[in-house]
Amino acid sequence: MSTTTTTTAYASPPPPPESRLPLGVAILAILIGIVGFLLLVAGLLGILDIALLGGYLVYGVGIAAALITFVLGLILLGVAGGLWNQRLWALALAILVLLILLGLNLYRIFFGHGASVLATAVELFLLIYLIAVSGHFD
């Protein structure tokens, strides 16, 4: 009595294409992370009312501004991490913020409120760059 066993070889699926982090996105993520960290620390110092700030942030608008600064720092740190990990939501948020800033600066330029043409050009460049590398995000 003989038994034969048949083995079927299945080809393993090909590995997913490696999505490399574009250098410009890496630089943006690092810079946004630095700004986020600084805002986080500034907000925390304002909330704690450390003596280095003079102790004047006790009531009213000062504490509200410190809380907003702290939350913005957290958000920016999250966006920096999302850009570094090539998350689509971080790309969308970065593009949305750039569109808002670009619109505000164009309004200031055309209606004489003294906006920086250089800042507007940088925002436009970043917007075009992020759209160009959007294929790297998932």
C-alpha cells in the first residue's frame, strides 16, 4: 500500500512597493515637529505660570492663549508624525493649512495690508510640492 502526497506550491505575494520618504517631506516634518514642540513648551509654561514668564498669565485671556498654544503644539506634533509616516490625513491637513495661509496672504497683498510676497511664494511652493509628492502617501 503506497500513499502519495501532493504538495501544491503557492507563490507568495510580492512585497508591497517600498515607499521612500521624500526629502522635502522629511524636512517639513522635522520643522513642523520643532515648531510643535516649541509651542507645546510655551503653552505649558503659560499654563503653569512659571516665574520665567513673569507670573502675569493668571486669569483671562492669558490662560486661554496658553491653552490654545498648548493644543496647537500637540496638533503640530501629530501632523509632523503623520507626514513622517506618510499618512494621507496629515498631507490633507498640511495642504488645507497652506491653502488658508495662501488665501490670507493673497488677500493682504491685493488689499494693501502688508503681506510678505516671499512668505506667499514659499507657501505656494510648498503647496505645489506637497501635491507633487502626494503619491507617496497612503
